Amino acid sequence: MFEDDKQAEIKISEIPSEVLQEQNKGTKILQLTGEDDGVIYFRMPKKPQINRFLSSSMKGKTSTAVENLLQDLVIYPSYNDLKQLNADKPMRMIAISNALQESLGLTEEFAVKKL
């Protein structure tokens, strides 16, 4: 067995069962790793979640938009556990939401040129 295969085996065994169940359903999974090496697993946002997020944001309800997005998409840890883990850093929830948005291309930059 190659070293990469061993590492892959170890990594798969570390993935929570909730995440593996979602993968088996065909759900696309995003893994976010924080500066503290904590790992959070999310479902890839789909159009309904994106629309809900944008609608709440446009109404000036950014905190509600962030809360709904994370609550709808988090797989592991649970949303309540995620809130508890970040109780001492509540703005971290926004950073997590930003990472999800980046995964969808929100911060992608384009070069503009007049023709």
C-alpha cells in the first residue's frame, strides 16, 4: 500500500458517520478547517439556500441570513454544537458563512476591459 493510500484510509476513518451518510446520498460536502484545526462539514449550498440567504441579506437581516445558512447546511458538528464551540467568538460564525460563500465563487475576481 502506498503512503498516500494509508493517509487516505486514515482520513476516511476520521470522517464522522453523519458526513459519510450524506455522501452516500450523493450530497456534495464541503469541509472547512479553521485556524484552530477544527473541522466543520457542510452540505454544498443549493439555489433555495442561496436565495434565502440573499433575500434576508437584502432586507438588512445579515445575522439572520448567516444563522439560517449555517443551520440549513451544517452536517457536523450539529448547529447547536457549532454555536457552543464558537460562543466565545461569535463573529466566527460570519467567517464560516463567508467561507461557504467563497466556495460558491462570491469573491472571485474578474479582469474588466473596455472594447
